[in-house]
Amino acid sequence: MSIRHLSVSVIGPGHLLNGQANQDSVLVKRVPNGWLAVVCDGMGSKPHSDIGSRQACRAAFEVIKTVDFNIESKSLIKRIYQHWLDSLGDIKASDAVTTCLIAWVSDEGELRTFQLGDGLILTPQQATEQLDTNDFGNVTTGLGKSKQFSDWQVTKQRLKVGYVIALMTDGISEDLNQGMELAFVNSIVESTNGKSIRQAKAWLKNEFRNWGTPNHTDDKTLALMVLS
């Protein structure tokens, strides 16, 4: 199973105005047993949230590229969290709080998702399995703040050719009308068909910089994987 992917992160007008860095980070990479997409959104009130989000993406990749796809969820989360803590050096975790959204696709067409904090992981079907979840798992929490496995939303699903997986920060998801998320993602897929990765990224960055919601201020980050 092959993957067509696209990832873009654009700094929000609010951070530009205040001379702040983009608090979001994104990564889409091949791993030995499939593909990995990670989107993280640093908590803007924390002084090193941009570093926290960047290191969280790297931690997820560094751990997942070394483990079996069927690793137990709690073990994987613990390893990623510890790798993230170690990567911060002298920075306090509480000063680098970040959300963490992970989508891991195996070469056999299985999908595992892991979400801590707000934002959205959009998949083409309802989860067939949910682990370690509660009803409040995606409300203002993140690495550096949460110490509970129950704060993570974890799913496992079976995929088919043509399916689209999208990960987005709340700078995007909160501005979409409820129920229109899939249409939004599909429109991006259609608009970037036939474009090179460079052309697709340039087009999408322009769309995000000219976002239709009045007075929007937040960073906007999206990762897409299309199975073919």
C-alpha cells in the first residue's frame, strides 16, 4: 500500500504580530513498517511550547521507527513521553506543553491513532476499537501537563485504498462547521491532485494564510495521507 502525503504549517497572524514563533509542528515520514504522521500544537502560554511541539514530533518518530506495529498502546505512549522529556534537556516539561496527534499506518493497511489534547484526527470510518479513553480526553491538556493514560484517545482501524487520513490543529478544526470536516479535507485532496509536492504545499500555504474566518489568529497545521 502506497501513500500520497502532504503537510503544511503556517504561523498565525497573532503570533506574527507579537513576534512569536509558530507553536505548531508537523512530520510525515516513512517508517520501517509503514507511514507516520504527527501534528503537535504547543500551548501558547508556555515559554517553550514551540520547542515542545517540535520535539514531540521527533520523539514520536524516533520511537515508532524502532518498535513493532502491534506494540501495546500504553507501552508506546510511555516510550514517546519519556523520549520527549529526555529531548527537552534543561527545559521544564511544564514550560513546553504540547498536544500530540499521531496516525500510524502499516503496510498491511491498518491504522493506529493516538491523540492527547485538542485538534482533530479525521479518519474515514468510526473507530473499531477504543482504548484508554474518557469523555474529556481532548480538552486543554498535552505532554508536560497530563500524566494519565486515560487522557489519550486511542483507536485502531482497518483501511482501504482511497481512504484519507487527516490530522489538524485546532487553528483549523475549530473554524470548520461541524460535519464539514471531511468535505474540507476532500476539497484539498482534489485541489492538489496532479500537483507536485512543492506546488501543493505552496497552494495550501496560500489558502491558510488567506483563511476565510474573520480575525483568525492561530497557527494552522495539517497533515494528509491518501492511501493508493
